[in-house]
Amino acid sequence: MINVIEAVGSPEDIGRSIGTAVADSFADAVLAEPEFMETEALFAGSPYLAHLFHAADATYPTYMRELTAMADAIGIDPMRLFLWNCRGDLRFPPETAQARLDALSDGCTTLMAPGDFAQDKPAVIAHNEDGSGAFMNHRYWVRVRPDAAPGFESFLYPGMLPGHSVAVNGAGLVQTINNIRASDLKPGIPRHFVCRAILDEDSIPSVIGHLARRDRASGFHHALGMIGEESPLSVETPASTTIIRTVATPMAHANHLLDDTFEDSDQAITASSKYRQDTVDRYLAEGGDPHTPEAILFQRSDGAGAGHGESVLRRPGDGGDDYGCTLATAVFRIYADHIAWTVHGSPDDLDALQGTVTL
């Protein structure tokens, strides 16, 4: 099941509520993981991590307070929890990159489509949230009501700031995140802090203000939607630049940079990432309906032929090269005056969570 957390109040209140709820899961699913132990051995006390810390603390002190309170409630030193939240921002030495390779399990597949409000046809952002299979028994959904922001709901990993998965806020903003594996990492603001900041915003221009910063350490792909807006945005944000695309026709994104700007960029593209991108692209090109996205996001391979067991819906042991597991599937339908959303725990656990946002 997906466990629900309620968090209300100040940054400290929110952090404590989340930390208390996930403490056991953090001990079970994070502290003993080889990826975490190797990452800590490489970067604990390093100048690189110190630079990330000072950048986050100077730019987003509110979320550093939230993370520190979370660490206290979990019972872990805040710098260790900060390190966990920076795992995608770290530049691993080539000879000690196993932890970086393990982190490739963070994948995800997103489908985006414009709406036609005159025909009562919503815009759609649908997303498979993929991570390590170790989290299948440690899945959380957090409902946050801060003292000074619209409030939001988000999928949550133990010990991580909300925002880098799937979320919707009370102002009618939808955000889903895809990992990218660009090689332009640099010391700067960690990407999880940028994602968390976006959840407190109430307009697309204010969101873009965060994503257009040039002092980010790394980045993601962000699918963004807003109540009353027929066209979602597809935003690719490696550390070096920000590319914004208005979604005028249905499209997919699956963990690698797509814009022509990045044609010659150094990035890792796993076989799974390529398979999922090609498979959803083909589904759309052949007339698949983006307004029923489960038809392709639940796709499983029979293990034969091209792909050799790769699937859009991922499970450990599928035969893929990046070991991911689909932890949840979220579908957001964005209308002129409301958003309707659902989260499936799996194809056998439909509509595990549902909600609406109406302004």
C-alpha cells in the first residue's frame, strides 16, 4: 500500500512530521543500501558536498530547515540526509562510479498531451514513477499544508524532500519529474531543492524562474501543467541550460535529453530509457489515445524480440540494464477550472489515491 502522511505548519513542523513517518523505512531501505554507503564513503566531508550545502542553504533556507527537522525526527545527522538528497548532483570519480550506476534505477516515463477545453477535453500529464525495487514496501504520499504557501500533495521517498517525483499543489500546478543523466554536473544548488521550491509556487512564470537559474548543480526533466492552461510544458534542465517546449502535440519523455540543443551533449542513455521512449513514441504515432495513458504506461514485454524483456511498466528482473521498478502511476487531467488526478499503486491496484483541485 501507499502510506499517507499529513504534514502541517512551519518548515520545522513539516520536516518533523515527515521524518517521524518515514524513520523506519529510511533505516530499512536507505541506510543499508550499498549505493548510500558507497556515496557516503566517497563524499562525506568533501569540499564538493560542502559547496552544495552552502548553495542550498543560501538560496533555499526554508527547505534546509525542513530537511534538518526531518533528519532530527529520523535520528540521523542532517549532513547525512543532505547527502542522500544530493545523490544525483555528485560527480563520481570514473574509477569509483558503481554508486552512480546504481542510481540509474531512477528512471520514469512521462506522457504529455494538450487539451481542448472547448470540447471538454483535458490536458494530460501521466507518469510512471520508477525507482529502486527496495522502495516498493516503503511508498509514501504526503499531503502538506505549509503556513505560507498553497499546499501540495506528492509521492515521497523516505528521507527525501518532496517534489522530485509527482505532485499537484493547491494553486493548480502539476509537476512530474524524470531523471536525466547529463554529464555537465557542477557545484551549485542541488536539484531536489529546486523541485521542492516549485511546489510552493502559484504560476508558471515563477516556476520557470527557479528552472532558469544558472547556479544549479544539475537538473531533471520537468513536465508542468497549470489549471486553465491547455498546453503543458516540457522543460529540460541540465546544469548548463534550460530548454522549454510547449506541448502542442502528444509526446513522451523517458530519461534522456531530447531537444536538438543537446544532440552532441554527453549523457548516459540506457537501453531501458531508449526502449521506453521509442515504445511510447510509437504508441502515439500509431494513434494511441494519450487521454487513456494507462494503455501504454502499463505495457509489459513478453521477453521476446526487440527489447529483450524491457518494459514500460518496470519490475526487477525484467532484463533491463538499469534495474528500475515502477512504484506508482499518476495521471493528471487538467481542465479550464479544475484538475482531476489519480494514482495507481499498480495495474492491480487502480485508483489507490484520488483527488481534485478547484480554484
